[in-house]
Amino acid sequence: MANGFQIVVCASIVPDPLQTLEPAAGANGPGLKNEMMLPAVLDPWAAAGLYEAANLAAKQAGSKVYLVSLGPKAKLQQVMMTVAQKVPFELVAVDGPLGGFTDAQATAAALAEAIAAIPGLERERMLLFGGWESASRGAGVTMQVVGERLGVTDQFQGVDQITVDADGSFEVLERVEGGKHQVSVCAGAPAVLGWATGSLPEPRNNPQVGMANMRGVMPALQKAKSVKLDANGLSYVSVSLPKQQRETRLVKDMPEDEIAREIVAWIEE
Amino acid sequence: MASTTVSKVGAMLTLPGDAVRQILWRFSDRFDLQMLVQSARAVARGPVARMVAAGERNTHEWTPAKAEMMETFDRAGITAAFMEPEEGGFISGPKNLALALAAFELAWVDGGAATASLAGFLALAPIHERGTAEQSAHYMALAAPPREGEERKTMRGAFALTEPIPYVGVDTGMLSGRVRVAEWKDGEEPMLQVEKRGRFITNIACANFATAAVDSGDARIKGSCVIILEETDEGTFDRGTPTKKLVHQLSSTGDPIFSLKVPANRIVGGYVVKDGVIVPNYTHSEVIEAVFRRTRVTVGVMTSAKLLSAVEPVIRYQRGRFRGAESIKEGSLRYDQGIQQREDALQRLVDVWASGEASASLGFAAARLFDELDPLERLKAALMVERGVSGSRAEMKALKESETKALELLNGNLTEERRAELEADTLVQFVLKDAAANVLCPATKLWNTGEGTRQMREAVSLMGGYGITEDCPGYLANKWMDAQLEATYEGPEAVQRRQLTITMTSELFLAQFRGWIKEMRGIASERPGTGACTLATAMTMWLWTLNYTQKGKDADGNKLYHGQRQGVTFALADALCWLLAVRCQILDVQELEARGGDDAVVSEGLAETLQFFSDLCHTQSARASGEVSRICAELVYGYNRHPAWDAEGHKACFLSEELDEYEGFIPGILSVATDVVSEGMHPVKAGPCAGCAGSADFLRLQNKLATCLTGSRLAKDRAAETVLKVMIPEALDYPA
């Protein structure tokens, strides 16, 4: 790959999963109780995409990572104090509403517009990364629509691995049923990759990386374009948290063979 | 006057998050500090918490896991937080607030981890504060974690001051460690032989160098100094046996023995040779004074973190206390509120929370003050050199004029021009901030750790039997014990009180204190619900009592305020700390009110948050006022001898037959007279009621203070409602 990739990672922010998440009806539809006040984190699926992007950029000379994030900029700023310490990137902030109940079409349109406006972005070098799922309400279509709007039709979802060849083509492992991966080979950028968990651990915080990123993060937040997301006729009849399921049994002194048999039987069900 | 209106604002919605803290503690515009906080938090609630959960505190030995913790600090930027960017750090300028924030985050989980990080800074601090440029450049660079591509290990240090009994400990002025001339060849650097035994030396297990305080044992060396010893120096660098401490076990503590030959250029701050004698540029006392006045603040902040970290686990435990019982149905009050159904549980936690907020406010205010003072101190030092002033006595004399100007600035009715002139005067600003810092530092160390330990006991008790188990979420019992060490190391409570005895009576401090009383009245008139008015009255009472004791004598004619009379001086020091802490707490809440609306995150639910924090201030102000009132009353009355039923005492009594006569022209006197003697019989009590010279003024103040408490319990009730209703996370974000 001669000039490297321009990797654009779309990543929203979600409430810290340890927080109490209680659906609440707001003026603009459903949301979470006190959501603005809850500590937020980068959506874990998209975060996996960010770390994979940084890893790929480090291996492919001339590559660059952009992080495109839509959310209230005050919340984005708080999250950046951690995320910016992880890996080098350039932030493109879009000041918009918080929450997992926005319309995916409207969100995708705002993201696509922000990406299209990135100065110097070359579509033929662009890899569009994001989360396959979301820790808030995953619509399951946002990344596909962003790709379509930007004219990127090579799309992969549930990605766990990308391996780039010298000619710029790459092999992608996508999750399929049965714990297996589908192997695809793509001729090269541009492409959309919606990441599952990838295989990289969360990088440690490194304030030196953070200070370098911050030179761009703060100006990006200051000039973040404000967007309103149209509901496009979307409405929610009801919202509820998934019920907790507890199927734990306490059994004493069960022989190992019997435990193994039970597990196999459960898998075969 | 205290608030009498009942607020219509509801309970605070969630526990205060980062955005609120950043405004309260004034680092919302410092993203370098915000990143440090996040980084230190990730280490504390990740690797450190897992170490504690895995039982790493159960050994005094230095283990591979503890060594790994130090490496984790390096990777997370905690070690580099002390350094300038050119030395490998990432924060420019003064770092007192930065180090306090990092220590706060680490101590949120474990005090030993915080101490381990601080001990390295403590070892470097003598070099940083008083070292020569070469010493500073050399050791700071080596103590910074290696940069990318650099092949070296981080150099770690230990500060070796304390020695085996009988000397260094409470009194750091006396040293047994000795330095002598080993070799001194013409035209060459003298070689020195250092003999030093340490006691309770932190970080010694992993230290590659030590900054050791020693006294001269040789006529060719004048006085004491701090000297740098390296593990590779010729001789013995024995780390000694680990101290069997019951607390802070993640940090290493030991009793090392040093017998080393080192070049004289290791004397911190360098030396000059006068008449064939090596004269260190700084005595060990001058070095440690510069060091401790900064690092002690950080220790105080560590205890604040413990208190605030206790809030969430206690609420979760108390709410869920009865869940799981067959008879407790989901949705019932007992299921939802658990122990929180009881007012006492709520109000006791309010006290813990209020103390935590007050101590954090005091600690961070002190840290910020030192950040302002640091550059002024360097400018002052440069000005003194420029004016040819050297030595601490000469400097004190030279600063007298600035002190007079500072008093003029504080007290005088000045023209705008004169005010601007004095405000722009570096030395005036230095003496003002120095006088305040000389009080805030020991106050933080003394009050945060002392009252913090008492309140940690309360927090443990709120968890019932669970509180004193290793399984207790938030490790509260560990924190309770750890707090006791924080009250002791880096100068125990008596040392802090002794320092306050001197610094709190400085005219410059007292002039500022008078201004703070006015400031509190001003805040009270704008925002009555914070308890600022109550505080102002308590501050006035403290000032009155200080004045009274400084002039007054006891029943035997001895002076009340005297260096050796710690029953008076230490008590007043204790009382002052309560007042200073609440003042800082109130100022923080005022800042939140002023700036909270500009932050989109904070503005959500700002009214409720402000109300809760104001109620905590009011609660704490009432508690502080109660303490001050008690202490002051004891001092004002307690040194008078109580009248007895003797001839002298009877002079102040009525005779019953006299009273019968008086009743004729003073109707009702019979019902109010208490000390009445009749046929040699007196009332059943210790003696005639006591009076006291000047007591009318004091009683007026005390009476006023009592009425100023109006509304404080209403505030506590409202705060308790937040404790009952505030939304908390589903689970603690670190393992127990």
C-alpha cells in the first residue's frame, strides 16, 4: 500500500455500562433517566474499531485515523479525556443529541456529511470503521447507510480481523453463525467495516499521546457543527430494559465428567 | 442570617460526576489535569483494586505485583506528572494541584498505592525545590519513565529523613546521621562518608537512590544537609527489614542502613568552601521545609478521597440491605429503601459526605494556592539575589516592608492607583499568599486526616458488620486504618498544631482572616442557604477568643497564649481548621453556581446539585460552629477558678433575708436569684455561679452563634433526602 489508508472511525458515546439505565420519556421521545448527567464512554463496539484502526495505521506507513463522533460536545469533551490517551487520531466532532433512540437515517446523514467535509480526505484511500453493534440501542444499519451515502459499497459487518496485503487488498474475517468466520478478500479501499470485538486489548492510557491528540481535539470541539436529527416519522410505542435472566444453580461436589456432559448437552440444545 | 425558607428544589439526581468536580476544584479548563485524573483513575480502579482484592495488602514484603504497580504508574503517566515536559513529563508549571488530583484518585481505592506514587515525588522534591540545576536535570530526567526507544529503567527514589529513636520523628531538627570528609585532594571534589540509619522510609524496597538528611560529624563540614545516595555508590546501601505496618501495605516501608562514600556535589543545592570548610547552601531544615509544606497537602487530600469514596458503597449497601428476604416483597418500602428508611442512617452519611466535601475543598484550595505561590517564590528568590540578600534572617528583614504594604492593601482605604500598585507588587503578593499557605498547609494535613479518620469510622459503622470485613465494598475498613497513618506520617498532628500555633497568629494571616469574615457575610446576604453567616459568626468568635487568650491570664496569673501552653494554642488551632475547611467548601459551591450553567453537562440538574451542595455546606458549617463554640467556651471560662462556698465566694451571693427586703422594691428578684445563702446553707452545686472578665461580649457572640444555627437542621434534612433518592450506579466500578 503506497500511501497508506485514511481510516475514518465513526464512534458514538454511550452511558457507562455500570450506571443505572432507566428508560424515561422525554420531550423528543424516549431516552434514559438523567442521561446527560451519567458518565459516558466511547461505545465499546466502535472503540474496538478505533483500536484496530490505530493498529492498522501504525503498520501501514502514511495512514491516518480520524474519529468522527456525534454527541453533545460537552459530553464528547469529557469522554475525550480518556479516549484521547489511548491512540493517536484526529477528532471530527459533530454537536448533536445524545441517546440511542435517534433515527439511524438522520444520524447516518449527519455523519456522512461530516466525513465528506474532512479536508484532504481521499475516498479511494478511505476505510470506514464503526461498530457492528452498540451499547445503547443498536439500530444495526447506521454504518451501512453512512457507507451508501458516501458511495462505499464494499461493506463488511461483524468484523474481527483485517489483514492487508502489500498491494492494498485485504482479507476480512466476518462473524457468521456457529462461532465461525466468513473470509472475504477485498481489492482495496474504500470499504466499510463494522467491527465486532476485534482481537486487540484496550490500550493503556498514555498522557503523552493524550497531549498530542489534545492539540487537535479542543479546536475540533470548539468548531463542532451543530446538527438536529429529524425523527423522519420514527416513533416508539414502548421502551423497556431487557429482563435479567438468572439460570444459576448451586450444586455441590458434582464430578467433572458430569459437569462436562451437562455443558455439552446444553450446547447441543 | 441562616436560611429559613424551605427550598422547593428536589433531591440531587445523580452522584456528582467529573464535570461537577472539575468546576468545584477549578480544573475545568485544564485538560492536562483532566487526563491525569482519568489515567490515575483507570490505574486505581483497575490494577490497584485487583491487587487489593487479591490480598496483596496481606504481606509486608515487596512483591513482584507491587513492583509491577510502580511500572503501571510509569505507563499511565502518574510518575511523569511530577516532571516538566522537557524532563519527560506532560504538565507544564506548578504541579501541586496535579499531584493532589492523582493522589486523590489513587487513594479513592488504596492509600498505599497513593503513597507509593507520592514517595517517589517526595524523594525528588528536595532536588526539585533546592537542588542545583545539574542535580535537577540529572535526577528528574532519570526518574522520568523512559521515552519510546529509550533503553533504561525508571530510577526510583526514597526520602530518608526519619531515624531510629531517639531523634528524628516528631522533632526533625535533631539528626543522628552523620557526614564526614573521607578524602579531599587538592583541586578535586571532596569525597564524603555518609552514615545514616533510616526508620519508616517509604519506597525503600525499590529505591535506586535516597535523599538523606544528615548532620556534620566533621569540623570541615558546617551544619546539616540533605545528600543524594545511590545504590551503586561505594559502601553499604542496605534496604533493611520491611516495617510491619498494618496499613498502606502496597507501599514499601523499611529501616535502611547507609554507609556510603559519595562526592560532595551530591549535597542538595550544592556547597561553597569557606576557610577550608564545606558549607552546604541549604541546611536539611531549609530543604525539608520547602518540601513538606507542599507534600503534606497531598496527604490531606488522600483522606478526603476515602470519605467521598465511601458514599456510594454505603448507599448501595443500605438500600439493598433486606433484598432477598422472603418476607420483603419487591416494590415495598423496605425492599426499596432498606436501612435508609431510618433517618439516622441518612443523616450520619450526610455528616460523612459533608466532611469529605469540606476536606477536599480545603485540600484542593491549598494545592491551588501553592500553584500560585510557586512562581512567586521563585521570583522572590531572584529579587533577593538581585538585592544581595542572603540567609533566612536577612530575607525576613527584607520582606518586612512588603508585609507592611500587604497590610496596607488589606486594611487601608486606598486610591485606585495605590491599590493597583500594591496588587502588582510581586513581593506583596508573595507575602500574602505565603502567610495563607503557612496556615492552609498544616490545616489541611491536620484536619483532613484527623477528622477524616473519625468520619471513616462512622462510614465503617454505617456498613454494619460488613464494614469490618475484607469483603466490604470500597475497602472501607482498610481506608479507616490507612487514614490513621495519613494523620501521622510527614509530620504527625502535634507538629501541624505547633506550626499553626505560630502561623495563625501572623498579622498578615489575621488581616486576611478578617477579610474572609466579611467575605462570608457577603456570600450569606446573596445566598443565605450555605451557612456562610453561621460561619462568619463562628470565625468572629474564634478571633475574639484568640485575642482574649493572647492578652488574658489564668487563675494563677499565667499567660494563656504561650508556646508551651498547648491546651490553649493547640485547641485554637483545631478550631481554626474546622472554619477554614467550611469556608473553602462554601467558596467551591459559589464557583459551581457561577460557572455550572455554562457547562451543558453540569447545567442539567444544576439547581438540585447546587441545593444539595449548599445543604452540605450548611450542615458542615453548623458542625464546625458547634466545635468552635465548645472549644472557645472552654478556653474563655476554663482557666478561671470556680468560686467556692467560702468567704470569698459568699461575697457574690445573696443572703435570703436581703432578698426578702429587695423583693419589696425589685419585684421578682426572688425567682431569678440563684446563689442564695440562708443560715449558712447554700444551694446544692459546686459553688456560686462563675463570672468572667469580658464574658458579656463572649456570651453575646455565643448567643448570636446559637441563633445563627437556625435552619441548619432543615438543610440536613434536605441533604438526607438526596441521600435517600439520588441515583447511584448498578455496581461499584472497582472490585471488592
